[in-house]
Amino acid sequence: MTVRQVQPSRGAAEARYRDIRIAALEKAEEIASFQLAPLPVRLDLITATAVQAFRNQWDGHPDRRYPWPWTELVDNIRRSEPDRFEVAVWSSDTLCGLAIGRTRTEFCRVDYLEGSPMPDHPLRGKVAIIVSGAAVAYATALGKREVRLMDPIPAVVPHYVDLGFTLASPKGGAPYCWWKII
């Protein structure tokens, strides 16, 4: 008699990875809050509240550099990636950043990362490091060896390099910035 291996249901996988994401975000939030005190920092999943804040505060803002359709991005990645990386970066009631990505066998990737276009948001200049910390915490929880920021905007690559990332430009592929998890 052979034993059939039962694959977890989509709902069970979604719940499992959600718990891991939340624990990783809590850990990254604790570190960011310590480093950025007294600024309040809160990391959360991309909830309906975050999407509404995006629509109210960012969508159509004249200083927005990259008009990524966050509602569609989140919906599309959620449909296909139960183990996805996602984070909404808040300071009090101000949405300061959004990021979402996928995981692969060896790494966690951040496909989209955007800071608030509001010139006076409290975490200006700090969103990338906060998201990077959250991605490292999540990748570590999943046993991944690397974090990748996929297809970065060329103007921000020097900022990512300053944060400790290395630029990779694979032949025939899109560039990415990577950080090895030790």
C-alpha cells in the first residue's frame, strides 16, 4: 500500500505564511522602532486600510515618481503567491511606504517598493532601509539565503548600495540588488 502525500490546501498555506509574515514584520518593527526612536514606526500587511490610504494620499499625487497600480499589484501577487513578501510602512496614521514581492527557492525578492510622495512624511529617506529589514526578517524566517530588490530604478541604485546591497546585472536578465543573509 502506498501512502499519498497530501498537499496543504491553499487556505492552510496562506494562513501559515501569513503568520510567518506577521512575526517577521513584528521583529523588523521592533528593530526599526529602536533605531528610529522617537519616530513611531509600524509595519503591517497591506490591508484594505493601507490600500485606502494609498488611494487617498498617493494616487494621483504630482510628486509621485512611479505610478504603480498598488491595488492591482497586490491582488495579482496574492492570487499566485501564498508565501509572498508584503509590507505597509506606517508612522502613526501616515502611510510612508509599500512593498510587495515573491519568494523563490533560495531568495526573497521585493518586486515593488515605493515611498510616499508626500514631501513631509515622517519616514522620508528611511522607507528602503525599513523594507529591507522586513524582507531580511521574512527571508530568514523562511530559511532563504538572500534578499533581492528586483529591477531597481537606476536613480536609486546608489541608495541601495549605501544600504549594503550589491548590484547584479545578469546577461540577458533584469538587474537586481542583492543582500546575502548570513
